[in-house]
Amino acid sequence: MNTFKWHEEAEKQWNERADFWNQNSKEMWLNGSRKSIIPFLSHYMKQGSYLVDVGCGDGVGAFLLSQSGYEVVGVDLSKEMIEHAKKHHQESNLTFQQGDILTLPFEDEQVDGVMAINSLEWTAVPAEALKEVTRIVKRGGYACVGILGPTAGPRANSYRRLYGEDVICNTMMPWEFEKLALEHGWAVIDGHGVYKKGITESQVKSFSVELKQSLTFMWVFLLKKS
């Protein structure tokens, strides 16, 4: 009988990683792999919208969203991450709370949109996590979702599943997530790739979306709830 308690283990591991994550997250959002996300999202979600950053970590992304004119709630499973976020990121239109992506603390169709960057993979059942995200977003609302691509180093966190071991990371390919999104009532409006050094957008401009996704560190989707 499997006694693995995913949520308890996930919270424990992310609490342990909090200091390491804090040292790197600001650089990722301002100059690294996540620097394109807020501008990309802003093309579709109007200022003043009520947004939830699901899996907000130490709050840098949520803070940048609030500075861009959104009403933001950051939610994360890790108590350590949320404590850091509350301490270092304070804005009148920004709040943080500890919460589980499978039981988000919002009413049905309460929010205008969701940002979920590399968080749906870190769930016991990604389909259930997407179902919960779908529940809280209004019809016609948006979701900006980042999915780790095939070249992403963090995918190594799921490797031991090949031995039948329990892991807290369930990686999926970007094209698998797209199918999952369509099955949950979302339309794909836009998307772009984040590549490792050595690959530029101009080099892959003529490639199909599938080939672009196969080279990415991360693919960022913009979805609209139908």
C-alpha cells in the first residue's frame, strides 16, 4: 500500500529549498528565464484585473504583477516561501497566503485570471490542479501558464519515477499540457518559448510550434477560458 503523502512531502521539500530559491528568483524574473512573462501577460490581461499567482514562491512574480497595475493574491504551498514573500514584498494591491493548488481559497469563477509558472508540474495529479485553476477563473478570463520544456534542468526532479519511486514533480511536455488545457475548456490564444543560451528566436523563427517547443527550457502559454 502506498503511504506517500505528496502534499506533506512537497511542502517539506519546498520549505527546505526556500533559501536557495530566494537567492535566484529575482534574477530569473528581472533578467533570466521569466523576464518575458509579465510583459507577455500584460498584452491580454487589462490593468486592475484580479489575478492569482498560483505557486508564487517567494513572491517576486506576484510583486511585479502588482507593480504592473493588477490586484494580486500570491498562493504557495510552502510556509517558508509565503513568510519571505510577506516580509519582502508589500504593496496595497498585493496579498499572500499559504494554500494548496488542489484546494485554492477562492469561490467559483471569482478571479479574472491566473498566473501559474512551473507550478502545475509540481503536483500529485496535474489534471486535478488544472481543474481547480479552471474552477476559480471567470468565463472569458485568462491563464498564463509556464511549462518546463524538454531542455529544462529542473525536470531531473522527476527522474526517479522511472524506478517506481515517489516524486513531487510530474513533468509533462508542453504539447501534453496544451492537450490537457483544451480538454478542460481552455483555448490557446498565444505562446512563446524561453530557450537556453545558444538558441535565439531568430534561429527557430521558421520552425513549427512543435519543433520550437522541443528546444525550449520553458514554454509560456496564454489561455482563455471558454
